[in-house]
Amino acid sequence: METKIDELNTEIKYTAKDFSSGEDVKWCPGCGDYSILAQVQRTSPNFGERKENIVWVSGIGCSSRFPYYMNTYGFHGIHGRAAAIATGVKLANPKLQVWVATGDGDMLSIGGNHFIHACRKNVNIKIVLFNNKIYGLTKGQYSPTSEKGKITKSSPYGTVDFPFNAIKLADAAGATFIARTIDTETKHMQEMLLRASKHNGLAFIEVYQNCVIFNDGAFSHLTDKNLKTENVLYLEHNKPLVFGTNKDKGIKLDGLNPVVINLNDGVHSINDCWVHDEFDENPTRGFILSRFIDIPGMPTPIGVFRQFNKPTFDGDYMKQIEEVKSKKGQGTYEKLMFSNNLWEVA
């Protein structure tokens, strides 16, 4: 619970219940979306905003029901347009904290162009990508993140597509906060959400989320208690990249190539490991980290890959408006409609 001091200096104490709309949640039993919703509601009291100043925007898909379940303002948009709508909301009222709930089919297919330009512009919005590697709402077609060879209703002989790597895409497009978590890692997800809420700029969180009906077990190697310690790499700032059940494996860089090393082989030690720096101004290491899921034998990183600061699109936009107003004065409808580019037809 957090105490928020508003403009009137009155204390407002929120709990997770304050962010629940009370609507019946209509996802399949066991869906990972329930966990994401629960962590968002638990973390929202600590975002430092009145709930009336928080907006959730979505597109189309199972994840896009999200605004109905949050007791905040919300906008259920059309397929793939959530990032564009969220940008418009932020520009219309920069004081709002704007969040996007989207799926891999929604944001990375028809919405891909809006996504990369929101990242490029560094709009101060927060995007939570529910990645289950499948189209759920339309009943099990392969999505832009489905693995090559995936057999689905729309690829009965296996897809010949190469999947999008969402972290790599967000990084290359210019997102200034990039993180990944898993639906079963509840405390970890809360930390990622809270840190994204405090970031000034486009914050992107990829959540590996299980679809129990159409792609059950897609991330079992990362969630099964007997497997995950050997396959999940927790990114911690200023900490060496170490993983394994006994913390006996590490990652070192051989030039620009990541290599798994055995810390008990008598040759290597923890001093040989790559030390993670999430504030690294050089994007090279963040890009290498994003490629781990594409390299056989490498663990899957979760945590903050990279974050940095640069001017936001909405901040510069509002600054430009104020500068023009100071030079030319407040505009009016009449000035807009009857000033330039007018012709009189005789």
C-alpha cells in the first residue's frame, strides 16, 4: 500500500482491491493472464498516481480485455492500434500515466509498425506484451513469435516463418526501458512493473504467458521447478551472469560471443563471468543479451536488459507548443480556419 499526496495535499491510500473493476474475468481457467492482472493490481498502488490518472489501452485479443478488469480509465481499441491510441492519449493529456496491454499477435503483426515507431519516438508510455507464442482469441493459429516448424490450425505442416524476438526488436527500435518476466514469477513481475512505472520514456515489458488451451507448456522449461534453474538467467545490475541449480554455470564473453562456462571445472571462476550493467550506454551488450533465446544452449534472461534516458516525444512536443505560443500567442479556431491557404472563388 502506498500513500499518494495529490495536488490538494490529501492522503489517498490504495490497495489492490481499489484497482479491481469487479467485472467477471473471462479468461480460460489456468490462463497466465490471471497472474498478470493480479500483479498489476497489486503493484498499481505503488505507481505513485491516482487511479483517475492511470489509463489502460488495448487492441484486440485475449489480453486486450485487460482494461475491463482495471478500475482505471481504459480504452479498448482495434487490432494492432493500441500503441498509436496510447500515444494519442498521452499527447492529449501528458499528465496521465498510460499503459498498454497487448498480445504477440496484436502488437507484433498488424500492430508492428505502430510499435516500432512508439519505441523510436520514445513516447512516455508503458507497454506490457503478453507473449504466449500463439493466437488465442481466434483459436490457435501461429503468431509472429511462434517457433519455426510450429504446427497449428493455420500451419498444419509446420510454419516456415522465423519468429520475432520481441526484446531485440524493442531494443533496435529505440525503447529506453526493456525487460522480460514470466507469468509464474509473480514477485519478479511486480518488480518489473514497478520499475517500468517510474521510467520516463517508453518502457517495454515482455511477459512469457502460458495459453493453457492452444499452446500449453510453451515455456515449461522456464517454469517447471525441476527445469527452470538450469534454463532461467536472472539479470541483476552489477551482478555476474550466473545460473544453474547450484549456481555453478556462468556466462562469459568470448569477443562478442556469449559462452557458457563451468565454474567448478578448475579453469573458470566467477571472476570470468560477464557482469550485467543495465545502464550501459553502449547498446552492444544489451543486443547480445536479447539474442540468447536464439542461441542453442543459452539460458533465457529475465529482468531488465537495458535502460537509459533521452528526451521523450510527448515532452518535446509540449515544449514546442509552449515555445510557439510564447512567440505567436494563443491560437484560436478563427486563426486556424481563416489564416493561410485560402482562396476566394469569383
